[in-house]
Amino acid sequence: MLNYIWLAAIAWFMGFFPLFEIYLAVPASMGLGLDIVSAVFWSWLGNFIVIPFVSYFYDWLTKFNKINKFFSKLANSKTSKKLNGGGFILVLIATPILGSWAIGVAGKIIGMDRKRLFLASGMSIAIYGTIIGILTQLGIDAFF
């Protein structure tokens, strides 16, 4: 039981951390021993929780110079400007590609409705996480 909790925490952290996100969190946690459902769920949760975190704590986070510079860079990108016009569908497609941190900041800056932002990004991360989990499982089954 303790091993499962430890592996779930690792999967969650990898999903939360900007350099790992969902693309590396799912295969890495499956490689460490989590089953496909647990790997996708905990990685999804870690990756998704970033968006409400950024949305609700944006003002507090910008008090830190390094984070403020990172957020400003994300906000001034061409992609964040395109998100403003694209809305739900663009967030659905762009979340796993650009990352949860970038989408959370862009959604906050462009003033996107939180409900739509959370729904689109949550669905997107779940879809991509499931695809990655299935492909990883097929790869594991092919080699073992």
C-alpha cells in the first residue's frame, strides 16, 4: 500500500512539474510500476491541478520575480493571443501541446471563463493521457 502511495505521489508530481507534464508522467509512472489507470489518473490530476492553481493564485504567484518573468513571457507569446480568439476548441487542442502552465496563464490573462477553461483543459489532458497510456501499454506488452 505504501508503495502505491509513493508511486502515485511521483506520478502526481511529474504531472504537476512543468518539464514533465502528461507526456512523460504517464510512461514514467507506468515504467515505475503503476497500472495504466492509476498512471493516467494521478498524472492527469497533477497536470490538471496546475490550471486552477494558476487561475486562483495568479496574483500571489506574480509577486515572485522568476515566476513573474516566466508568466510574462508566456502571456506575450503569439500563442496566448491566438487562444483569446479560439476559445474552448483551441484550449482543448493546445493544452497538452503547450503545457498546463502556459494554458493556465494564458487563460487567466485573456480573461477566459474558468468553467470553460477547466472543462476544456481537463478533457484535453484526459484524452491525451489516455492515448499516451494506451500507447505505452502496447509498447510494454510488445517487449515483454
